[in-house]
Amino acid sequence: MSIHARDLATRRCKPCEGGVLPLSADQVHDYLKAVPNWHLSEDGRRIRREWRVLDFLTALDFFQRIAVIAEEQDHHPDLHLVGYRNVLIEIWTHALGGLSENDFILAAQIDTLPVTLKT
């Protein structure tokens, strides 16, 4: 299966109320190829990405723009801000206790957002 970030970024998340299985490890690895800046958590149930942004206001602006996408998709990540510029985002499908295609759609859409990094 060949999955591309641009294709994921144009998709909509599907409502998930549970009752389906999370993606298999093989499926997760295929999807991760489409969002190479995201990494699997140690427990294999989440994907995560980190940024070191310019400053505190840049981080908050980034979070606000992510929130707009999350609301549009009705799929919400965990947003972490530590040390005023270190951003960490974790995504998983809570209803499944693991990963679904929705998580990779959201990650690909977040990746389209520009953000000024600390150099």
C-alpha cells in the first residue's frame, strides 16, 4: 500500500465510536511513511511529533491553528507545551485505544501548517 501525505491531508476523519480494531503494526508503519516527521510512541498506540518553535506566542498561535483543524475534523490531539517553546503533539483514536487512519489524516493536516522554528 502506498500512502501519500498530500492524499491524507485532503481526507476527512470518519466518526469513530469504537467497535472496530485499531490499525495493525504493518498498517501503522505504512501510514508512518506518509508522515515521516511523526514517530510511534513506546507503547505503539500513539503517534507523536515535536517542534522547537520561535517563542511562546508562536507556540500558542500554532496550537490555535491546530485547534481549528481538530474541530473541523472532530478529532482532537493532545497538545503539550514545555519550556515555553517546546511543542509536543500526540495523536491516537481514544475510542479504539490505538491508531486509526484518522490519526494520520490529522497528522498530515497539521504538517501543512507553517510554524516558525527556533534555529
